[in-house]
Amino acid sequence: MAIKKAAPKKRVAVKRGESRTKKISVTDIDDLDFHQPAAVPLIMYRRIALTFIVLVSAALLAVLYLSTVQAVIHVDSTESDITAEFVANVFETPTRATDVRGSVISGTLGKSRSFDSLGVSSKLVEDIARGSVTIYNNLSFAQQLVETTRFLSESGVLFRLEDTVSVPAGGSVVAEVYADEVGATGNSEPSRFTIPGLSAARQESVYAQSTEAFTGGEYAIAIVTQGEMDLAADELEAELLEDAKAMLLNQGGEAFTGQSYDVEIIEKTFSIEPETEAQRFDVALTLKVTSVFYETEALEKIAIAKLYEGLGQGEEFVNLNASAMIVRVEGVDEEAGQANILVSLSVPAITSRTSNALKVDRFVGLSEEEVRALLLGEEVATEVSIEFFPFWVNTVPRLKDHIYIDIR
């Protein structure tokens, strides 16, 4: 059995009189250079915290303000008409940009018609007033009254008996009388009449009484004026034109969606002269109608292109509708089968957002009244209002991307 030998321990000599641990006395501690920091007051910590909170709040408010501040400028834009007027050529085979495919057809129509007088004009005519009276006889014997016997009304107007009559004793007869003079004085109201040709005593017993007014002394008659005759001729012309449109359309206009007509009056006659008394009159009319048929879509494209040529910078159209164009025949060459048509199209335009007058940098820092005065003075708008946010803001912000233009 092997035996493990232990290594010999090395001994270290210790000097006599030395201790393993150096002891420090109280006197030595007092001699040490030891400094303790002074205590920081609590109020200083509070001030620092409060300052930090204020700075953070200010930063947050600034960020909130910059992110939310805005101004919406509402502009009621002024409106002006942009008009395009040009002459287009109508050919069977168009060759230029201003040419439109179409055809030219003409025809002649005639018609006569009677018209009733409208009575819009009249003149006064004087004549003899007439009426009927009842003649009473309170005598015991018959009273004969001859033709032209005078009858005097209470207002002093004299009338005469139309025919000889015999009024029976204690009876009466109805007779016709007429005014002694021409004119309105004969148009009298119901009255009692005396008979001047009888004695004063007999006039009390023999007299006349009317129950209805006398008329005919003065009255108005209808006069056909030149204006009334012209209106009748216009009405007849419109009828003839409608007949001509139907006729010419059937002759070759079905292939086209647009049409314009040139009307020439060949003959126009009336059965009476102007300022004539008449209940009816006749009008005879003969027209030559030339119809120009064309492709509407092609003409509208030309009109729209012409409109944009006249559109200014910073303007835009409102409800661009080319169907509102007006087309009128300017010239016709029937042999060549071509025509010139005058086209006019007006469309309202307003100020657009691209207008230099509505650039947002013009309004930076301005109040609502200053913006309104600026745009109204330049006649860009008819009314201006601004919505600010937040509510305490009263000038347009300096951040251009926070300024919005609303055109109405």
C-alpha cells in the first residue's frame, strides 16, 4: 500500500514586536481629511420640476398649434361668359378641321289662312241712338201719334217716333224711337218722356216711359292694325316652316342630327289694308326654305375647342354644355351642295384654384376683412368668408399648407 507523503509547511518568520493588524487610534481618526457634501434644499427640486413641466407643456402646445391651425377661405367666384363664335363649312366630304359633314336641301311652299280680328285696336264711331218706349194714354179716347213725333227725355234729349201709332184710350203701346241728333248724347238711361207736340194739359195724360238704356249713339269698332296683320303672317310662317322641315327631312336629312334653316319670303299678301274695320282677314304666304343638315357631334367638338382658346389663365368652365350652341345659316351654294353656318356658343366661367389671384401665399398673415377687400377689389369674388381654427385665431396662418381655398 502506497503511502502519500505530505509536503512540508514553510514557515515565515515574524519579527518580534510586530502585530499582524495595524490599529488606528481615535486621535488618528480626528486627523483624517474627510469632507461631507452639504444638503440640497427641497424647494430647489420643486423649481426644477416645475420648470421642466412648463417647458414640456409649451412644446406640446406649440406642436399642437402648428399641427391644427388652419384657415379655409370660401370664395363666391365671379362669373363671366366665354363666347366662341366662328363660321363652319358644311360639305358632303369634309377636308379641313373647321369642316363638318352634311347636306343642303331646299324647297318652296305656299299657304293661305283666314284670321279673326283680335280687336286689340278700335276706333269710336258716332251714329243715331235708338231704343223702345211704352206710350201710355190715360184719356177716354184714342191718341194717334204720327211718324217723327218728338219725345223729350228728362235730361233734355230729343227723340222721334219711328212709325205712326195709335194709343188706345186707357191703354198703352210699345214703339221705337231714335235720337234727333247723331252722337253719344242719345245713349240715355231709362227715363220718362213728354210729348212736346201735345198741349200742356194733354201731356199729363199722354206720355212715354223707357225701361232700358238707349244705345248706338257712339260705339267702338275693331280695327285691324299693321301689327296684328304682321303677327298673323308670323304665325302662318311658323306653320309653313314646320311643314317645310318635315318635307326636307324626308328628302335626305335623316342621316344627320343637326339642322339649321334659312327662310326667304317669296310672296306675302293680305286681303285688307291696315287700319281697316274687319272681323276677319286672309293672309297668303309663299316661302323658300333651305335646310342645312350637319353632324352635331363634330360641330360641338369644334365649338368646345374654340371655347378653350378663349379661356384665360386661372379660369374654368361651369357646366360646359355644347348643346346650347346657336347655329344660323350664313350662306348657301345649292349647286355645290355646301353651306356656311355661323356658330355661337357661350358658357359661364369662374375663377379656378390655379388662378394667380388665389395663390395662398397672398393671404398669409391677413385678417378676414383684408382678404375680402383684396379679392372683391380685384373682382375675383362676389363674396368672401374665412373659417379659422382654432377659434381664437383671426389671421391667416403662415403655414401655406394649412391654408385652403374653397371656390363656390
